[in-house]
Amino acid sequence: MPFDATISAEIWNAKYRFLNEGSDGDADVEGTWSRVAAAIAEAEPGRGRRHWREKFNDALMDFQFLPAGRIIAGAGTGRAVTLFNCFVMGTIPDNLDGIFEHLREAALTMQQGGGVGMDFSTIRPAGAPVRGVGAKASGPLSFMDAWDAMCRTVMSAGQRRGAMMACLRIDHPDIEDFIDAKRDPARLRNFNVSALVTNSFMAALAADQDWPLQFDGEIYRTVRARDLWARLMRATYDVAEPGVIFIDRVNASNNLAYCETVSATNPCGEQPLPPYGACLLGSINLSRLVESPFELNSRIDEARLADLTTTAVRFLDNVIDVSRYPLREQEIEAKAKRRIGLGITGLADALIFCNARYGAVDGVALTRRWLDTIRTAAYRASAELAAEKGAFPAYESALLERPMLASLDPDTRAMIAEHGLRNGCLTTIAPTGTISLLAGNTSSGIEPVFAFSYQRRVRQPDNSFVEEPVQDYALTLWKKLKGDAPPPEHSFVSAQTLTPADHLAMQAVAQQYIDSSISKTINCPEDISFEDFADVYTRAYDLGCKGCTTYRPNAVTGSILSVAKTDDAEKPVAETKLMSLTPRPDALIGSTYKIKWPESEHALYVTINDIEEDGKRRPFEIFINSKNMEHYAWTLALTRMISAVFRRGGDVSFVAEELKAVFDPRGGAWLGGRYVPSLLAAIGDVIQRHLDSDTIKAVVAQESGPRVKPRGCPKCGAAALIRAEGCDKCLECGYSKCS
């Protein structure tokens, strides 16, 4: 099975291919599917194992069913990793010992590759008395800083970039500081943050009433609900966070509300979970199931879709039994309720294949039909599994009266009444950035197509670059079947042309068929008015959504990838405009700084050269030299990367901030009367000193103004980061991050 795109082969080789010194590694992507299918089939009884291994393998072939990346990369490798993507940690107690015990648990979970979500609402507000010691509490944000530092430490120890979600209730006395926290571009960088908004707050907002901020039954002060909401909306408008979780709606619609209370989500927000809950994900790729794409009779065979759903439910249920768990409490919770998160990807491309428009009446109708088919098939499959293997241990007949089950057809309800369910929750829609790239660069999750084509720069062995075109799967198939004929404007729409109302229409209809939640980013134009922006959130609440996340280009998080405008109104395909490197002049001016690190016998010398453009100077390149050859490889790699960022121009102050945040687990050192957490942080200090010098400061300040440059990828340096489903994804190298 050849890959549809070069980037797919590169993603597979870099992220999902199992390479072993022996002969049992993945020779090709079919080998990956065979490895995964065999590993997950091990949960079956011996006599049925071969049948289900073949059934699972058939579902994985041609990228029809895409398990989450953790499963593809880890299943059948023998590695000590979890196959669950994310977790919500236990309830944080309001005492120092308990807080730091939960910090330890979060670190252990992240060490195995799991992202974590926490509700910090249980920690008393800043200034509250701490009885018995005559002190005052530092508040939940101070402990969020501790979690943030822990995440940086885990990263600096060589683990994958961490992903965390911090939640705080809208009635917590520290909610205003929480809302404003990420206005500081250096604070809580490893967190997504979301406010837990209650129904009573939304009622107070509608009635223009006062709102009490309280903790443990004590009211600390009262604010006007509309003022607090405006503050939340203004922060989100300016810096893209916090997101909003309608927490009462989450709990009211939760299948398992009779035995649990949810107060946090995983880092991307699609999986509301109880304490120690785990997030297990897989997606049906709708774009691979459309028959006769672009024709008048194009369709998805719903019987085939239902059969694939049945297989996927069994697959994910088996993962619960074969996976490792970072903590014993997580294993107990997962096996007591057997929660899975089956969702979709490739929705936007599937709609294009069926000549329907994302967000319009025809697109909404097809989305409703497909998701209804998946929901019904998933619940039937879980009831059949319960008849065969037993219902989940926490099952009670009260589940039948929960909203999602009450809306099922009578035959499916009768099956559940007779056999119970194998899984307490079944459906979610997750971000699928990297696995969508693996599947031929199909559209991601429930999101629209971001850009139909763009140029990707690929480094060659001689350090030169070649450019290669990358296309969305829908455009690739159109050209294959239709040649040079112009794509129809009605269906070939992208995030550049859709309105927030189009996004909301899709999220709202999908939520009706999803028992967990949906990871969805509503892209808003930079020039949207504040009033219209705030209305997106109230509309999301009115339409029945469980949460709302928007993204508007701003000066703190940067701009979404720029797309070149076209004068041809007939052409709906957006071409990206990536920034090229500035050529190096023959001579540059600069400064050299000396760093004497205590553990190193020889000093490091950091040289930063500047370029003059239009009478102004800006940093252009960096070199690090030392007689200590232990530093050679990483300093060379570091200087090449930083120089590439410098040469692209724009606001480069984030380079210093990122380096200064690196902690060495072996300990830092005291330099100039100040503790520096690592040698990399010391280099960050040097870069900061250079940027703060009089000759550079004016240029950096000017570049940091209202005009926002495209965001640079932290892996390859290209200005190619887009924001979707709460995650960053690089359209050039495939890097992704949900934090």
C-alpha cells in the first residue's frame, strides 16, 4: 500500500515505524498494521485470536481506522509505554503534602508519555489563612507554576514535549488572575487553560446579576457577572486563552453521572474525565469510505461504516486490557468503566467528495447522518461485547436513562437493557493532526481543510533545501480523477473562507451524537470585532456545545500560517506563502559573550552577529565555541536552529525565553549572584542581554508591534505552524504539540 503523499511516508518513518536491531521491525506500513493488529488481538481468547487479528488488520489497511498515535507507535513493541493518550489526575487536596504528591503522580504519568489535566479549584485562594502555621496561602496559580516547571524538567530530561490542561471554576476567588495569567508570554507555557463555566453563571450573565467568588462556602467578594465574562472574553480575544468548558452541561449529559463527577478534561478538551480517568482514542477515516467521489451518486455505504465501527469498538476495548498504566489508580478507573473515545477524521474531505459544503445545510445533514450511524453501531457493538465478555464493572441500569442512551432507537435500547454495555462512554472527536498527515494529509478530525496546498521545504543531505508541493487529500484525488478542471467552489471551502457560524453549526450537530466531547477550534479573522467574537461563546452555549475554543491571530501566540491571496475568484485553493531565509552578507558586526559554567573546565564563548537593514540592526546568526568537545554536537545543532530563526526575522525574543525555561535535572549553578537552572538557560540569558542592548532593543520592539509574523516551528524553524483542535501542527515537518 503506497503512501499518497511524501509527507505521509516521512511521518510514518519518524513517528510510527518500529525499528529493531533484529528482523522483527516494520518493513513497511503494512508491517506496522500487522504489528498493531496482532498486539491488540492478544486480548482475545486463544481460539478467536487469529480471526480478530485479521479483522483488525483489515480495518487498519488503507487508513480506514486510525488508532491514536500512541497505539500505533507503542503496541507490540515491548516498550514500557502507555497506549492511552491522556489522563485527568486525581482530586488535588488543599494541603502541601497532598499537592506535591499529586505533582509527583503527574510527573510519573508524563514520563510514560501521557498528557495530564487537572482541576485546581480545590486549592484555597491566594491570601487565605493557613491555619496552624500563621501564614497565608499562595493560591492555585503558584502551584500551576510548579506543574509548569515540572513539565519543563521532564522535557529537558529527554521526554516528549508535555501536554497539560489546567482548569479553574468561574466562581473561584482567583479566577481573575487565572484569566489573565497567559497574557504573560513566559508563564504557563506548557499548559492549555480553561475556565469551568457553570449554568448558574450563564444565567447570572443573561440577567446582568452580581456573581459571588467563593471557596469552601465562604464568599470572598462579589463581581458583576458581565464584567467577569468580558474579562474572560477579552483575554481569549487577545491571547487565545482561556478556553471555556460548560462544566454543568458536561456532567448533566455524562453517561456515568450516577457514579462520577467530572471537573477537568484532557489537554485538548475532547475527553472530560473523572479523577484518574484515562483517554483512549481512535478515529474512523470518513474520507476513505466515500464511493464515487465527486459524482452525483457519491455516498458512504452506511452498512460498511457500521461494520467498521463495530470492529473499532472491539479494538479499543481490547487496548484497555493490553496497555500499561503509569499509576495503579488509573488502571483501576479505566477497567472499572472501560471508557473509550471512538471518533472521526477526514470529515471535511468526505463532505467535499460528496459535493457538500462544510457548515452549510447539506454538509450539516450528511454529518448528522454519518455520526448517527456511528453512534448506533458503537452502542450495539458494546452491548454485543457485554453479552460476550460481560458489562463494565460499574454498570448500572440507571445508565439507560442518561440523555445519550434515551435518544437511541428502541431496538438498541432493548439490547442494552438485556446485556448491559461493555463501555461506559463510547464516542469522542479528538484532534488527529499527525495521524491525518499519515493518512495522505486528509482533513483533521472535525475541522475544515486549513489550506488545500502549500510548499514544503525539505533539507537535503548537503544542507541545501528543495521545495515540494503538499496537497490536501481531497485536492490530490480531484486532480487524479478530474485533471486540470477547476474544483467546485461550493464544496472546496477552507478555514480561510468559513465564518465562525459555519464552525459552530458543525460542532453543535456533532455534539448531539457524541457522548464525551469534541476537540474543535473556531478560527476567527484577526479583524473580527470584540462583540462578534464574544458572541461566538454565547452562541456555543445556546447551541448545546460542551465547550468552546477559538483562535484569533494575536501578538502573544502569533499568526496562523499566512496564505497567499489570489486574484482568480474561480480558484478556491489557497497557496501558502512561507518565508525564505535572508542571504548572508560577506561581513557582519556583532558581540561575543563569555560563559564560565562551574562543571566545565573550559568557558563557552557565544557570538551573536547582527545585520543592518534600512539603517537598523537585528540579530542574524549565533555561534558557540569552546575547547570542551563534549559540547560540540549539541551546540552546533543549537546554533544552526537559532540562526535559522534569527535569519527569518520578526519577534525572536521567544528564543531567549524558551532557553531560559530549560531545567537541568542534575542541577543548575549560581552565576553573578543569581541561580541559573541550566547551561542552556545561561545561553538564553546571553541572548536576552544582546536583545536588550540599545542597538537591538528598538528593532525588536518595532518587530513586536501589532504587525504579526507567521509562527515559527520549534522543530524545523519554518514559519509553518497552524493552530487546530487546540494543537499546533507544522505543515512543513509534521511536528505537532497539544499544549
